[in-house]
Amino acid sequence: MKFQVITLFPQMIEATISEGVIGQARNKSLVQIDCINPREFAIDNHKTVDDRPFGGGDGMVMMAEPLQKALREAIEQSSKDPWIVYLTPQGAPLDQKKVKELAQNENLVLVCGRYGGIDQRVLNQFIDEEISLGDYVLSGGELAASVVIDSVSRQLPGVLGHQDSANSDSFSEKLQGLLEAPSFTRPREWMGEAAPEVLLSGNHSKIEKWKSQVSWLVTLLKRPDLALDKKLSRKEYLELQKFWQGLGPSEKEVLGLLALTDADLELLKNDDLSL
Ligand code: ADE
């Protein structure tokens, strides 16, 4: 997959994509990431790319012309019609569903704004979609573009070492929108807390079942909105209730579930569950 980032600060992108999983994916040519700087297309000696907003207001606005030229270059360098995204707090919130959708593209162009935004006419002419990281304002789109590149690249075949890793991420299909169960590694006991015994049992089906129950409980505690959005069958609810009641205080502690209450669990009972 090819990403092209339209940015006045290519070093900000470089700094975040040259290490770790994404750096390796790049070295293996699983992803290609190029930056195109609108400043290179400025026509005056000062390489001006921004100007004062018509009608007044704070901040400078990125001018249409250098951006247009940078975008045309990106389109020319794409093998297929690229999907062009503008990173802005006004966009649709980025979530795992959107990440998966974006990963279907062969060519993705990410446009980073700076200053007081970019001339609306560029958006009208070129942008397919606006995406936001969340309801807060960053100094520019670069951090958001890096987040998109990282989260989308993880979905591509071969990028993650273990075939299954993206499948067991929080929000993955396997977890059906739930959060991942906590992880543990050696030593077995640390600062008086013992890793859950079942994880050392070697019984994979038992471990999977356990992880799925813990996922429900963790999600209910940390993101009740996600858990309550889903439906448990009567059988599943009763199983989860039994699992919860069977957890001892030290297990609850090591799983970070001490704050979860019986009343929280009751919330998972939905109207169709005549118990
Ligand atoms: N640019 C500035 N703030 C942003 C945000 N919250 N998400 C995406 N791009 C942005």
C-alpha cells in the first residue's frame, strides 16, 4: 500500500514511521510512505504557502495553489486513483472500522493542515473524506496522519510478525468490538501479584474461553459504552456471571478488575434475557 503525505513538516512524519513495526514494513516494501511538501511548489522567493484569511480572524490559511500542485503530484505518482483524506477536527472520528476501510485502498493521500486551516476550495476540489482523531485540536494534521499510517499498516498482510496479531487486538473482529484481556509475562510472580494460573496451563481452548470472559469484564469496566452496545445470549450471560463470581480478590486485583461490581454486571442483562 502506498501512503503519500502532503505536509509542510515531512520530518514529523519521518520521525514516527521509521522505527518499529512500520519501519520494518517499509524496509520490506510492504508499505511505501512518501511525503510531498507544498512549499516546494511555492512560486515566490520566500516560498510562501500561507496567507491571511479573507474577512480577518486568527491564524494564517494555507493557500490553494501550492497545495493543488502537491496534490496533483501525488495523484500523478499513484498507480490507481488515490483516496484523498484531510485530517481535521471537523472530520469523522477515526475508529477501528474506519481503519479497516482505509486499509482497502491501494493509494492513500493524507493532507495535513497547519496554521488556521486550508483554503476551503482545495477541500471542495480534491478531498474524498475528512477524518479526526478526536474532539481536541492539534497544531496540525501530521500527528493524525502518523496515527492513520500506523493503524492502517497494521491491517496489511505481512506487516505484523505473528499472523494472528491484528486479529487479537482490542476492537478486532475476533474480539467483536471488545477490549483485549490483560497480558502477562515472566516472572510468574512480581511484587506479590501472581499471573493468572490458567495462562500457564497450556490448555489453549480453556485459555481462549478465559480471555473472552475477561475481555467482557475489562470492557464493561473501562468502556461500558462498548460492552452495553452488544448483546449477550441468556446462556452467555449466565456463564459470564458464573465466571465473575468465581474470581477471587487476588485474581480481580491482578486483572485490574477490583472496581467492577455485581451491579455493573447486571447492566449486561438486556430485555430479551428473561432470567
Ligand atoms: N488537526 C488538528 N486537530 C486534529 C484532530 N483532532 N484530528 C485530526 N487532525 C487534526
